[in-house]
Amino acid sequence: MSESRLRLFSGSDDNVQPEAPGNKQAESAPGGREANQNTTVKVSLRHILPLLLDASLCDRTWLSDFLDDEIAISADLFDVMESYREYRNRVA
């Protein structure tokens, strides 16, 4: 099993060099899939929601890097979320 790598950016670092696209090695994603920026991975909301909630509550900077990314959700979940948003706006 390959070790996952997470690089944290803590400020300016003049020693960090971007990797050339041709030199990038595929990393293994959960479930043995090859991971890269063009790969999509299906995960349950049960798996990802606690992680996103924690990252948001802790104001993790990396989360803002993905704010414009699109996600796919079921139509049912979308309808429930829209109804909940409208409910919250009426209550507030």
C-alpha cells in the first residue's frame, strides 16, 4: 500500500519548485484508483461531510482553494437542500 502525501503550505517558501507535468507520478487514491487532477472519485456524503465540516469550522485555508469546484449530488439531495435554504431564509 502506498503512503498518501499531503503537502501543507505555511507561508512563502522559495525552495519549492513546481513539478513538471511530464515528471508527475500517478498517486494511488482510496480503493486503488489512480489519482490526478482530472480524476473523479465517488464518495458517500457520510464519508466526506464530517471532514468538510471540520475543515470549515477550523477555517482551513486549503478548503477555499476548492470553493469554485463543482460537485455532483443527487437531485433528491439538491431539492432537500434548496427547501432547507428557503426555510432558513424565512426563519431568519
